[in-house]
Amino acid sequence: MTTTTRRVRDRQRLATTRSTPPATLALLASDTNWRVRESVGEHPSTPAAALALLAHDRRGRVRGAAALHPSTPAAVLATMASDRSECVLVRLARNPSTPAATLANLAIRCYWEVREKVALNSSTPQATLVRLASDNRYGVRVAVARNPAAPAAALALLATDSDEFVRHAAVRS
């Protein structure tokens, strides 16, 4: 193992240690190694300013870590909806802190995997869940049925779905 590799592992270990102070995490958010930056984005104590920096990283996995972090500022999460990386958008759709308007936007213009995560998100607006109950992908419709916040209108629609698996999921909700 080279000295450089050892130093990177030491910084990554620091970025994953629970007791690492937020100020240290803020410094590590600018590290030259993307794995260190990704670890900073996953750390529960990472400050909001560092997460905002990571949200604009050139690496999708680093941006994805920021997109999923519960402390990423809502305004930053909203701007991340224009990211081209499916990985980032999936994580953004999973984050319960993502603004409702951003979730609604993701539900109409994204990959089906992103729509599925929007459908599972308890923060998704009810009108969006009703719209997703008619999605052409059965996995998205099942996700709506599994969302505890799904409105009765969406569940009623899913209970008469042409797909047996979707109907079963709706009845179990």
C-alpha cells in the first residue's frame, strides 16, 4: 500500500467516524478523493454548507449522497432536480426532506425508477400520488399502493387496476 493510498483511507475513515466534528467534515468536503467526499455526504453530522458544496460535485455518487442527506437545504434539493444523473435523482426522490413541489416535478418528467421512489416517499403530495396511480409502469403503481400516505382516491383506482399484483398491493394497504 502506498503512502497516498494510506492517507486517503485515513481521511475516509475520518469522514465515516461518528465522532468527527462538523468543522472537520466541512474541510473534508473539498477533499481531492471522491470517495472521501462521498463519505462526508453520508455522514449524519455534515453541515448544510458542506452538503450544498457536495451537491455540485462533478461525481454523481457524491451528489447522490448530498441528495439523500436529511440536512441538505430544501433550496439545494430543489435545484438538484435538474441533475442528469439517474443515481442522483433516485436519491433525491427517496429523501423525505425533498420539497413537495420538487417531488411533483420529478414524478412527471423522470425515469420510472425515480417515479417509483417518488411514489414511495411519504412527503409526496396526494395529487401526485393520484396521478402516479395511473402510471404505465406497474412498479410505480405498486409503490403508490405501498405508500402509507396514499389517499383513498389513489387506492380506489389501484384496487381496480388491470394488473393483479397492483390490485393485491392496493387491497393490503
